[in-house]
Amino acid sequence: MLLIALLIAAAAPVQTQADMNRSAGSSYAVADAAMTAQWKRTYAYMKRRDGQDTSRGGGFGFAASLLASQRAWLQFRDTQCVIEGGQYAGGSAQGMTMAACRTRLTRARTAQLKSMIWYQ
């Protein structure tokens, strides 16, 4: 059993920290692009909702509220990920940890933005 485990481990590709950092950065770039696309859909939806609702003197303000929320969320994400990366401050894993944090939070925000498109 030990011999099999050693052979499998030896056959596995070795990743350097630089490889892991690049991979984490790529994952974040994909997550960010997905969030940006969802943001555009959700923001357009909120603007349409505001335009359709004339009962409150020009709309509820969904789009403006969403924009303020997104700006606050971006600041939260970036600050939260600095905190999480801080456990490896000055080390080679700090960047990877921050990118993984950004990816995780960005994916969650994408799902949240998607859930804000309400159909009546």
C-alpha cells in the first residue's frame, strides 16, 4: 500500500507556489467576469423596474440602491480579503489566499445578484 501511495505521489505534477498563485488569480478573473456580466443584467433589470413604477414619484430607487450596495460590497470584499491574506503576511501564500478569498466572495455575490432578478 505504501509503495502504491508513493508511486501515485511521484506521478502527480508538482506545483510551485507561483503556479498556485497564477491558478488562484485565473480563478478570480473568471469569477470576476461572471459577476460583471451578472451585474450588468441585474442593474439593467433594476433600472427597468424603476422605470415601470410610477406610483412612488418616479420609481422606488432599485438601481441607485443596487449601485450603492455594489460599491459597499466591493469595499467589503477587498478589505475582508486583506484580513484573510494577513495570516500569511509577507509570505508566498499571501497572494494566493487573497485571490481565493476574492474568488469565493465574488461567486457568492454573483449568486446574490442573480437572485435579485424577481419575476412577477
